[in-house]
Amino acid sequence: MDWNVVVESFPLIWKGASITLSLFAWSLAIGTLLGLAVALMKLSPAKPLTWFATGFSWLFRGIPLLILLFYAFFALPEAGVLLSPFWAAVLGLSLWTAAYQAEVIRSGIIAVDHGQAEASDALGMTRGHSMRRIIIPQGIRIMIPPFTSNATTLLKQTSLATLVTVPEMTLLTQRIFSNNFKFIEPIFVLAVIYLAMTTVLVIGQQIAERTFRLKT
Amino acid sequence: MTDALVTVAGLHKSFGDLEVLKGINFEVSRGEVIAIIGPSGSGKTTMLRCVNLLERPTAGRIEVDGRVLCEELPDGSMRFSNKAEIRGIREHVGMVFQRFNLFPHMTALENVIEAPMAVKRLSKTDARARAHELLESVGLGHKADSYPLQLSGGQQQRVAIARALAMDPALMLFDEVTSAVDPELAGEILLVMKRLAQEGMTMLVVTHEMGFAAEVADRVLFIDHGLVVEEGPARQVLAEPRNPRTQAFLRAVLERAPMAEEGEEIPQGQAEQGSDDAAS
């Protein structure tokens, strides 16, 4: 074992890790907001919105992420939309994760006892207000575990951005292979860093569950 | 009493093929307390829920406080108030549910101030002051910072009453509000309701508490199979029911649980006598 390679390449890995994290953070933020919008559309009484939302889920859950990334990176420029590799990857990852987050959010909302919406209605609240203040805060408690699952998957899937030339952690680690012909050590470190990152998510889940637990 | 706060005329409601309400008519005057009794499945809860449009009638007209919630057009179709109008009406109609429906992620106080702040645009200071008053009045001043799941059923239901009262409603709807609490805790809820009635609140009370109906209600509506079968002063309907179905129902209720201590007694013989007719 030659850990020197890893130590020497540490700045490179560090840089890659920070790009991995910002890919993840942007995609999670955009994907979750988009997922919320899709979930609300799916629950809306307006048929066209429901159709749109159903189509969205169908499309972006049905196509492999890698192919979405290829579309964002190779096909969009053909249509005149030129994104940097980073933003092309964020676009693909966001759409993909949004489709999953939409289902998580929707199931959280419909799991909240219907009496809560009725009580809000009876008090004269608008639908928007009762969603924001009554339903969603209670739904979040139900959403936390599957949300974390999605987030963990998303974090690992950012490694696919390697294939559209985003210089994130996996790509930069590959560069160490090709410079030094050392595989075992860098790939071990890579796994450990991903594991550390997902561990933070799991801890976050536990904290969130405690925060949103109903006081008894 | 011509000062009708609620007018319900020709109210029909079907769920699919099932016709639950088959033409209900009644009026409620300001300050009147009406107990709505009847067997389960008779449509009494559905009828109550139509009064604030939690259920949409399939036919008929409902007017609350001079505002028409729904009416039948000459072509037979239904015209409903729009969303904003319905919210405007619900602002003045408080509802208390069988299963409380408190917001479990909010304290008692937060439950009470939420709608006044959101709907009536009360300042937080004013809303809190009023909420403390109301919680005090239902005997829960010391529980303002408790969460619903930390309270007993009786306490939760009293918070729910305070929450509805915080909107300063002209009318209160009670939907079997003691059915989901332990019998020994029902009394504390009924006491709050009794005081509310004495203060002049207009109340529509769907209930199985015959003692409460006898003592507090001005009028009783007996509903069976989607129709008002008997209607009259509480004492008369409960003590000397005229309709055989009312007689049979009261007899069944009384056999299970004797009539409440204070207030009215129902002559046992009378009710039993009616049961023969009811069998037909």
C-alpha cells in the first residue's frame, strides 16, 4: 500500500469533494422545490395540472439518469441551450430527483389525517394557508425517512456527472489512477468520503425526526 | 321568532347512489340551541356538515346569517357560493368535531391563535390575549403551552371549542363532541357547552347525550333515514315523543344508559308503549 499517493493528491480530492457537494446541494434544493410543485399539481383538482404532474413523474422516473445527463449535456446545445458541464449535470440530476421527491412529498401530504384539512376549512383558512401551516408541517414528519433515502441516492448518483466531464470527486480520483497507476488506495479513500457524506445525511435524518416528533 | 340565523330548505345529499338526506327543512333562530338526535346512519352528521359546506348538498337551499351558501336554480342545478364567500361564511360558523382535529404540532395556544391571525388578521398580541381568555374560560388557562397529545380527550375537546370561539362565530356546530372521550370526561365538555348556551350562543348540537339535550336545548330535531321525523320543544320531544320512531329510538337509548341525573326524566312507560307501533 502506498498512501503517499493519496496524501499528495489530497488537494485534488478535496476540490472534487467540494464540487460533488455543490452538485448535490443544488440538485437537492432545485429537485425538492420542483418536486413540491409537482406534488401539489398532482393533488390539485385542476385536471391539466394533474396530467402534467403525472407525465413529469412518468418521464423522469422512467428514463435512466445517465441518459438524462447525456441529454442535458449533448442534446440541449443542439437546441441552442448551452450549459456548462456543471449546470447540465445539475439540470439532469434535479429533474430526476424531483420526480422521486414529488412522490415522497405527495405521500406525506395524503398521509396527514383528513380531519386536519377539515378543521382548517371550518376555520375559514385558505387552502394555501392550511397547506403551509397545517398539512405540510405534519407531512414533513412522514416524509423524513424516504426523503433521506432519496437524498442519499442523489448524493451517490452525482458520481455519474463524471461522464459529462464535471470535475467532481470521482472524476478527479480517476485522474489519480491515470497519473500514478495506483487504484486501490484512491478508490478506497473515495468510498470512505462518500460514506462519510452519506453518514452526515443519516445523522441529519435522526435529528430531523427528533425535531418533528409530536410532543407527547 | 322571525330572526332566523340559519334556514335549511329541501336539503338533499347523496353519496353516489346512497341518498343520505331526503329533504330536510328547519330554521334556527338567533340564540337558539337545537339538539339533533337520531340513530347512527340517520344523516344527522351529514346534515350538520352541510351547514358550513364541508359537505356539498345535492339539492336544497341553505342560508346562514343572511348569506346564501347554496340554492337550486330554476333549471334544477345547484349554485354554490364561491370559495371566498364560503370562507367568509365559515369565519362566522364555528365547528367542533367528534375527533377534536386539533393541530398536533402546535400548542393549545397556537391552535387557538392560528385562524384569528390568518383569517381575521388579528395581531399576535391581540390573538394571544383573546386565546388566553378563552382557554381560561374553558378551564385550561394552565395548559396553554401543552401540546394536544399531552392533554386528555376532554381537555383536547375544550381546546377545540376555544379554537372555534376565537373566531367570534355567530353559530356553533357540534358534531358528537363527547363520543370520542371517556364517559367521565364528557361532563367537562358538556359543562362548557352549557355555559356557552346560557351566554346566548346559537348552537346546533348533534348528540347522543339525552340529558344534555333535555337540559340545555330549546328544541330537538329527531332525524331518521334522512328526514326530520319529529321536531319540537326539547321537553316535549324527549319526554312525550309523538312519532313511533322517536319513541323507539329513545327507548333504545334509555335502556342502554339511563337518563341523566339532573334535568328531565323521561317516563319509561311512555317510551316503551311506543315501541309496539315502531315495529310496524
